[in-house]
Amino acid sequence: MKDKSQNRNWFQKGIQNGIPIALGYFAVSFTLGIAAKNAGLNAFQAALASFTSLASAGEFAGFTLIAALATYAELALTTFIINARYFLMSCAISQKLEKNLPFFHRLLVGFFMTDEIFGLSVSTPGMLNPYYTYGMAAVAAPAWTLGTMLGVLLGNILPARVVIALSAGLYGMFLAIIVPPARSNRVIAGVIVCSMTASYIFTYAPVLAGIATGTRIIILTIAISLFAAIVFPVKES
């Protein structure tokens, strides 16, 4: 009974913390639905693609390639490269899960692991209860799917300024994730500043700007986290 009560509490907490994610997802996926419509997909096809992948950059690239009549091999390779950052997220989350956690829980946690859900899941103190991730996914995944479907059905009816304003909620949520640990730990604060600075340089530097976004994220993540792990190791209890 105690385990069920804890799971229920974590699930409810996940729903509560997942509402801002869901609102941001709805706005972003609405524009994704417009891209899907331009690629020739109907509402059901676009919604199914969103529900089974839950990856904004990967889906945008996929719909663009579909519109360009790319081959299946090109579509698969491009999506694989863009979403390769999830390998890094999986490695980090695997360290937060209990060793005796059943495989199907690991499978579900991995399936719903988006950038925003990962940020909240990995920042929880101690081990991660999978029901916390499930709670966030319970509101975020339907919002992402519904937004995509409505984007196809309603097209360009929603003003672009409204979509941009709603999308800004995701950035506010990211700030809410990183600010509390940065205030209590100078090392984390330094790593965050270094990450932002390096990301800015990679975005606008003449040579580095040509690197794909997904590849850029992987390079910076590995380099900065490796440096921080070597210079500021965390002692295991």
C-alpha cells in the first residue's frame, strides 16, 4: 500500500509539473501540424506521427523530407542523427532508476523521455520514481498529439504572434528547471553559464554555425559534462 501511495503521489506531482510542458507543447506542435499538412499528411497521420515519436526537431525534419519526396533511407538516417541526443539522456536517466526496476518501466520511461521531461526527471533528488515521468507524459503527450492534429485541421488560422507567445512558455519552464540547482551549487551554475556561452559561439561562429543542431548538442553535452566530471567529480555515497 505504501508503494502504491508513493506512486500515486509522484504521478500527481508529475501531472502538476507537466502542465506547463503541455501548454508549450500544444503551441509548438500546432506549427508542426502546419508543416505536416504542407507535406501532404492528414490529421490522423500527423497525430499518429507525433504520438509515436514525441520529437519536435525530428518530426520537423521528417515532414520536410516527406515534402521533398526523400527516400526511406534518407528519412531514417536524418531522424537518427537529429535524435541521437536521446542516447545521452538515456544514459543519464538510467543512473537515476532503481536497479531492480522492471524492463517495461524502463521502456516506458525511455519512450516518453523528451527534452523537457528529461530536465525535470533528472533534476529530482535521489532515485527517479517512473510514475513521476508518467504523470508528466500523461498531460504532455496528449497535448503534443492534439496540437499537431489541430495544426493540420485549422492550418494557418492561429496568428503567428500567438504561437510565438505560447512557445515562450517552454523557455520559462527551462529557466525554472536550472535556476534552483544553480543557486545552491556554484559548480552547476558555472556549467550552465559555460553551456550557454558555448552554445552561443557554436550558433554564430562562421565555421561552427554550419554544424547541425542535433550534432552541436551532442558535442557540447559530451565535452562540457566530461570536463565537469573530471574537474568537479561527485563523490558516491
